[in-house]
Amino acid sequence: MRRLLRTLRYYGLTRRRHRWKNREALELWQEKRIRHHVEQIRQASPYYRDLWANIPAAEWHRFPIIEKQLMMDNFDTLNTVGITKDIAFTEAYEAENSRHFKPTLHGITVGLSSGTSGSRGIFLVSEEEQAAWTGTVLAKLLPGGLWQRAKIAFFLRANSNLYESVRQGRLQFQYFDLLEPVVQLVDRLEQYSPDIWIAPPSMLRLLAEAYLSGSLSVQPRRLISVAEVLDPLDREHIERTFGQKVHQAYQCTEGFLGYTCEYGTLHLNEDIVHIEKEYLDRESRRFVPVVTDFSRKVQPIIRYRLNDILTELATPCPCGSLFTGIERIEGRCDDILYLPHLENGQLVTLFPDFITRAVMAASPEIEHYRVIQRSPLDLEISYRSREGSTEDIESLLTREFSRLFTRLCCIPPQLQFTEYSFSPGPVKLRRVERSWKL
């Protein structure tokens, strides 16, 4: 507890101390921190020491990029506390199966990623890193910052000591397990009446529907979307129901990467991570982030390529932040759809946003949707329209998708319409998905 409080105080002082004059000053500060950090990691991690060979810290941009599978394959020698992957997986799976998330390994919190990309990753966090994470999250996301009283509801697939550490002093915290029936979750929320709701957008959408039906009467002071892509259709419905913005926390196994400012713009947390941009399409500002976390030592994240598609903000945010603004987290690279070109048969890229815009343009009566590409010429579309709607939704969707395919000069796939169904739980909601591999 004392270490946590010291870390929180230090974090608050550090944020006040660093007021960079411009973007160049921020980047120079990042560079200094990263060089010092990689020298420490070179000494502590056998894997990184071998990977970087004789490349000096000043040339860290030349370090090989790693990805999830490479990290998991070399887990035992990559982490700096001597925990093996087998032991860590056993501990994490036991916690998930028992739904008891308190235990640690030698003071290290162990957790699993959700496995959206097909394989589950594992993360390790020390007590000190946990405290720093807590301070960062509270300072950036909570309306009153670190010290204002607040009751927080976390809706998650799995709890963790990392999240439990939020329960300090003036803050109250309750974990809401997404594996519980929605009716029970709504009843608990009604009794607890929290100020801050932190949940995947699919769960926030269900809570909005419960509120509209009258089964839920409490309202939050702040809504924070996590874990899933915040689809424009869901954002619009949630914000309209509760009369407030939906904020976002860009949090994943690899760290706390971004947050929304008072204007609702998502900013990268460039005071704790460095993000390199691998552009997929410079004209549309879409890129894949390569993350270097210069504050994380137990399981170092250095030049780690994520599978996410981010769209950079076109103009500076009115809040004045020097941190990079993100227009939208669009989805995963695995969810980019591909269709053959009409003339040469080469595959044409359809970003998830293209599909979302086509669905929203088809009809305002569509409340829910999922689009899954089963093969290059098969597209499955499920939807649910507003109660009482008389529109021919399938014809409207067919028209909009035909326009999209024509504009991109693609061979139109066969459209198959199915009934929409999804329940929050162990699987994340993906509005746009590709189920076949290139």
C-alpha cells in the first residue's frame, strides 16, 4: 500500500513537471528515456540481449520488430523475473476457470489476453508497474483525477490484480463479470449505482437498452469504452440514450496506449509509450502501431507490432495536447476484407470502416449488425432493425454494398443474410470480421 501511494504521488508530480514546449521537445525526452530503458533491458532480458546483438541503444530504431507469436515463443527468456510460460499459463487459466483472480507469482500479476487474433497471449506486471498503471489510468480517465471520490464499475471478461489496484482511498470499485447473466449484472448495477462505468461497447449498448426499457434507472457520470472497437453505430446509440460522450481507454495486453480528452479525442499515451507508424494507406492516415513502452521492465515491450488499424486525426485537437490524436481505432489487420478486382483478379482492400459506412448509409433503422467474409466471394450479413420498422433492410443493404463494390471495381460477392445474435461474454464483438486467411 505504501509503495502504491508513493508511486501515485510520484506520477502526479511527474505529470506536472513535464510540460513540453512543443512536439520536438517531447520526442527528445522520449528518446532519452528509451535509450536508458533499453540499456537496462539489455542487461536483464537474455532474449532481447541476443536479439539486439551489438546494435547500440542510440540506434534502437534498428532493433528487429517483434510480434505476439515471437513474444510467446520466447517468453521464458524475454521476461526479466524468471517466470516460465508453462507456469504462467497454468496460474492464469486456473484463475479464469475458478473466477478467483487474486493470486500472484512471487508478487507478479499474471493475466491472459482475450485471444481475439486466434491465440491467447500472457502478460506479467510487477507491483510497481501495477501502481504506475493505476496512477496513469486514474489521472487520465477519471473526471476528478486521482483524488476525487468515485464509484467505479468494471465490466470485464476476467478480473486481475491490475484492476483491483484501483480500489484505493476515496475510490470504490466493483468487478462485474461478463460471464454473469445480463439480468444479474443490471440488478447489481442498480444496487451499486456507480459514477464511472467501464465496459466493452457491446455491454454499454445492452445497458443503454436496459435503461430505455426501464429495467435500469441509474445513470453514470462518465462512460468509458474498453476492449472492443467502438463502432459508430454503438457510439451514437449509447450517447443518445445517456446524453453524454462515450470516452475510450485504448488498453490491451501490451499496455495502456491511449485515452480520450475532454473533447472526446483519443490521444496516444506518449508520456509512457513511443508509437512508430507503419502506414497501410498514407492518404487515409491508416497505420499499424509499433509500440515501445519505456516504463515496463518485467515483460518488456520494445518495437512490438500490434495488429490494430488506427486512423490518425487529420487536424490538431482543440484540447492542445501534443500527443498524437486518433480519429478512430478501426479494427484489426485480420479484419481487413479482400475482394478480387473485376479486370485482373488481384485482391482489393476493403478496410472495416468501408463496411461500417455502407451499413449506416443503408438505413437508420439498423440497430445491430455483423459482417463476416467467409471467402473472397462470400459475405454474410446479419442485422437487427428497430422494432416496428417496415423498411426492406436487405434490399437497402444490397444496394449500398453494390455501390461500394462498383466504386472499388470489385467482383461482387454473394450476399447471405442471417439473423443477428450476440451476447457479451468470453468472446469480443467484432462488427466486421474476415474468417478466411490470405
